[in-house]
Amino acid sequence: MSLRTIEELGPLGGTSVIVRCDLNVPLKDGQITDDGRIRASLPTLQKLLGDGAKVIVVSHLGRPDGAPDDRYSLRPAADRLGELLGSPVAFATDTVGDSAESTVAALEDGQLAVLENLRFNPGETSKDEGERRAFAEKLAAFGTAFVSDGFGVVHRKQASVYELAQLLPSAAGLLIAAELDVLERLTRTPEKPYAVVLGGSKVSDKLGVIGHLLPRVDTLLIGGGMLFTFLAAQGHKVGSSLLEADQIDTVKGYLTDAEQRGVNIVLPTDVVVASKFGADAEHVVRPADSIEDSPFGASGLGLDIGPDTAAAFADVIRDSKTVFWNGPMGVFELAPFAAGTKAVAQALTEVDGLSVVGGGDSAAAIRALGFRDDQFGHVSTGGGASLEFLEGKHLPGLEVLGWQ
């Protein structure tokens, strides 16, 4: 498995290097609420700046509809990047227009500029290869080399991820290299016992991961909204909880497969059942096999794993040498339903081995609940990309960098 590295690009001092970062940070009222992805981009940028390169950072933010939209401007991310680097960061107000051209032309060695949101240009995400390539060619004119370091988008065939890497001498940045090192350990050489903790709302989002990892893991812990489809597959009623009825038969198949392989699938024994979705909802703890026996009857909905389950999950996690976690255990954004997620996160900080937080909502959850990234073995920046890797899928943004 060869991945082209920055060193293979040769001396970069005095050259212009385009870096595809993932600065897709959450914003509220124009303010960044979690700068984890910006921090993760620093090692590569600091290396290139230290080598004396002119650095042009490109990224997306959110899902604008191929046209400028102030709500999705990268300016807040550029400002925060400057604060973290401790040096000024120039900002272009367009992607490949007059502002981008003049901003890049003004760069001196060891300076950095950020171009406006790539997705303000329809060529970035176009389904038409020609349109993507035309946009990539305009971007390529700004540099003499390309470093891909936005792990969160390597599963996408987009202009700045795929075509741009074909047009210039290209290599993976330090973040992508680090992410791949961890994912390789999870899929190829995991130290045993190996536990995978899956949560989040939809079981359909995780079926591929379950199928690919079943032959590799010792224990699979199921929480979040997806647990109710598993409970339904066992014949239990789940009230008004989130349920993907069309996936019940598939889940039954995985339960049978796991039993035959000797993999222990651990489902919740108790659930926090609420009268409605809201922080002020009445809620009680009920056994997982009698959710509708709560005071709310069939209208009750499960919003978190219960305390007994949280303790049991934590025990399994602490006793494991390798743990991968993707997806909250409940609606952690609402304080009454955050305990399960917090218990899992705390247990991961106590693993004597490799603990991996699989990006996306899980990464947001640990920060919202007061944990630091350095309390874990690795916090991924790419939820979707991590999951697709663990499913065994081809990732075009890696293959174009030499990954087989």
C-alpha cells in the first residue's frame, strides 16, 4: 500500500503549494462552535510554511448550491486558522476569480492564503467529469504542487480532491497519513480484544461497517437510535422510538452471522424513555424489552441507553485493547439524554491500547461533553470517509494518491 508523501515532492521552498484541507467546521451565528478540523490541519500547514513554501489552502464548508452564500463563507475559518498559526492569513473572496488571483500573486515565501468556499463554484461537486476538470485546471494554475490533506472528503470524487491531484505533482498530507495509519490498524492488525461501538440514528448508515468488521472484531456494542431496529429484530416493541422497519430482516441476518462467528453483539438492557423529543421531556428508565410499559405507553420514545447498559458498555471498552467508536449513544445535545454517550467517551479515555473516535457526531460529542482530543488515541476528522474505509470501499481521493 503506497501513498505518496510530501517528501516525494522534493524541496518546496519558494514554490506555491495548493493544500486541500477540510475546514468544514460548524458555525452558529457566524461563530465557529468546534475548531477541531482546523487544528487537525495545522501540522501539514506548519511544515510547508516552515519549508518556505507559499501555501494556498482550499476547502469547502457546508452545502451551498454551487453559488456564493454568505452563510457558508470560509472567512471565519480563515480567521481562526490565522489565530492558531500565530501569523496573518490572506483571504480571497472567490475561488478562481480576480480576488483569488491577486491574493495568490501577493504571497511571499512562508505565507498562507485561504480561497473562498470551493462549493461556491458548481464545478467542484459536478457529476460531469469535464466540468470538474475545468474547475480543477483553474485551481491548478495557482500552484506547482498539490497536497491533499482533507481526509473528510477523500471518499468523494470532487474537483479539488480527485482531478486536481491528477493535474499537479501530488501527495498526501500528514493528517491523511495519520488517519490511514490508524484505519490500517483497525482493519488489518487490531490488537485483541477488539471492540466496536456503533451508535447514531440510522442502522442503515452502519450496515456496511457491521458486515465488514464482523469477521475481525470480538465484541460489537450497539447504541443510539439504531438500537431500536436491533430490538425490533429480536421481537421487542419499541414504542415511538426511531425504527427502520425495512432493515429488520437484514439485522436478523447479522445477529445470526455474529452468533455463528462467535462475535458478541451487546445490546442495551435498559433504555431512557421520554414522553417527547425535548430537553424538558418527562423520562424514565425502562428495561429494553418493555419500553412500552413506561407511563407513556406506545407513544414513548427511547432517547439514550440506560445506566446499566452504560456501565456494561464501559466495562467491555475498558477491557479491550482496540476500540473504535462511531455514533452517539443517545441525543447528547439534550442534557437528560447525554449520560450514555458520556460514559462511553469516559471509558475510551481509560483504554490500555488504541482508542479511536470515528469523527462526525462522535467527535462533536466528546468536545461538547468536555473531553479533550488528546485524551483519546485518535480522533478522526472524517466520519463518512472513515466508515467507507472500514466498509472496504474504494476511496477515490486516496487512490489518486497511489493508495491501492
